[in-house]
Amino acid sequence: MQTSPKLIINLAKIKHNAARVLRFCSLKEIDVIGVVKGCSGLVEVAKAFIAGGIVNLADSRIENIIEFRSAGIKNEVTLLRIPRLSNVKNVIEYSEISVNSEVEVIKSLGYYAKMKKKIHKIVLMIDVGDLREGILEEELFDTLNYIKNIEGICLYGVGTNLGCFGGVKPTRQNLNYLVNIACKAEKIIGSSIEVISGGGTSSLTLLENNEMPNEVNQLRVGEAILLGTDVTNNKNFEWLEQDAFVLETEIIEIKEKPSVPFGEVGRDSFGNKPKFNDKGIIKRAIVALGKQDLYLNGIMPKDNKISVLGGSSDHLILDITNNDNDLKVGDTIKFDLGYSSLVSATCSKYIQKEFVGEI
Ligand SMILES: *Cc1c(COP(=O)(O)O)cnc(C)c1O
């Protein structure tokens, strides 16, 4: 039996978003890699990407990619998190491309690829300022000279990641810098590099503003297709659907209570010091949802007259004072999810998943 909480996933909307992103990028001669990791690599969602016309997929987890293969997905897949040295065998077996920044790992990839009589494609990650993965420019010469002699791999592209750790936005300037590095790399290895991969969803805004350097020919897009949003630039794409994922759960308590706790106040269950605004007596609902289910800071009640007061491991407390519907225990409350909550909700064993929408 299906009980709450439940994540309702509209595959038709995801397909629609995939097709729109693909068309938008193709007008600017940019290939799109569809990144499924934002929903923990759900196979049904990967299939919706493909139904929307996306040919090349990507995920950060080889475990998810193995599930794509078990589900019969034969499309080219890129592994987006630099491989673990302990896992390169699977990377060669199940993915065609991986992003990399460590020569030791690349050497090991080459070794297994050669054993399997494969050529594995490498995208060398360049750090242009966000300070997550990638080599700095001063390492370029030595890195390329080392990897150009490794058999079993080919340097397929250079790429960069932005808007993640450092929150650094993609700009014409930092992507031109990447293009510049690609040119230097071609000189060092003495052949051309097929792909310049200029980031993910946060780079779409540059495209919208016609500020993308012409040489960038690939983006790896997840969030925009899944949620129609861009968390780095704090915006919605008007031309995409924002509600492909809706979380539902039920009310387990409704009480009128004060808005400020009474008694001696220490720390909350997660060790934080809670703060409260005194709004007098308010009507509060507790729903069956908590920090054990998902990251609570990224959820928004669909009804804008309901607000989130806070939550603990298993309880989420809502202010329903201004809600006009006569809400009762057992009624369902719906939430929109931000990226952080989507990632955690799709991993949760407590949240059921229901797929709707024809693809
Ligand atoms: C997650 C990820 C992406 C996709 O990012 P979105 O913001 O979801 O579009 C692209 N590249 C790398 C390396 C990633 O880790």
C-alpha cells in the first residue's frame, strides 16, 4: 500500500524540459549531456531524458550508471565525479567517458581499458575558480605530458565545474579562460580536443544572455531539466516546468498553540539554538516528514498561505493559521522541492515514489 510521504514524479514534464533545454542549446550549437544525479539516477527519469531527445547521459555515481545498464539503457554515459582509484574497473566496464583530474587514476583507467580492449574517453577537469575538482593551469603541461603516453584512454575534452563549492558563477571571462586552456592543451598534445564542456545549469544563463564563448560546445545539464531552476543564479527558467516533482505527506496533528515555546530553553534535537517570533496563538499542523527523510530547508508548501516553522528528525511543523481550507488530521499537504531536497528525498527509503505522465 502507498502511504505518505510520497514523491510524485511527472515524467512528461521532465521529457518536456529535456526537449526544451536541448532545443535551446542546439540553437547555439551546444551539445547537452543530461545529468540524472539530482534525482539519484532514477532509471525512469533517465528514460524521460532520452524520450525528450537527449542522447548522452551522465551521473556522478557509477552505481547509478550500472542501474542504467541493467535497465537496458545503452546510451553513452559520462561519469561526473572523478573516479575512485578502487573502482576504475567498473568505470571502464559501465561508462564510456569520465571526468578526471588525477594522473594516477587516469593511468589506472588506461590499464583496465587496455585489458578490455576499449578506449576510454577522458574529460580533463580544469579549476577556473570554484575550487572543487580540477587541475590548476600550472599543472596543465606536466599532466598532459604524462597522460598523452597512456594507452587505452584518449583526451576527449576539457571541462570545468562552477557554482558548486565556491558558488562561483560562470562568466564570459572564466569560460574564455577555459577555452584558452583548451588551446594550450591542443598545442601540448599536438592534436585537437573534441569537447569544451562549459559547466551545468548555471551556464544556461550565459547562453540566454549571449555571453557564452563560441568555442564552448557542451553543457552538462541536470537541475534545469529536473526542476526548471538555477540555484546558483537564484532563478526559475520561465520557459521550463518547475513542478515535475511534488512531495506529498499527511497531517498527523493540528493544534492551536503559542508561537513561542514555554519552559527553560536549551538546544533543539540537532544541537541548534532555536529562535522564535512571537505571533501569539497560532494554528499549527504537524506532518509526517522530517530530517530523516530529506533536507528540510529546500521544501516549500505549494499553498502559499502555509509556512514552515521548522522540523526535527520525524516531524515538520507548519503554520496553517492563514489557510482558508478546513484542514484536518489525515489531509494531504503538497510541497515543491529545491535541488537539495530533491537529492535527499530521492535517496530516502522512507519516501515512496510514484511516476505519472506518459513519455
Ligand atoms: C552535478 C554536475 C553537473 C550538473 O549540474 P546541474 O547544476 O544539475 O546542471 C555537471 N557537471 C558536474 C561535474 C557535476 O558534478
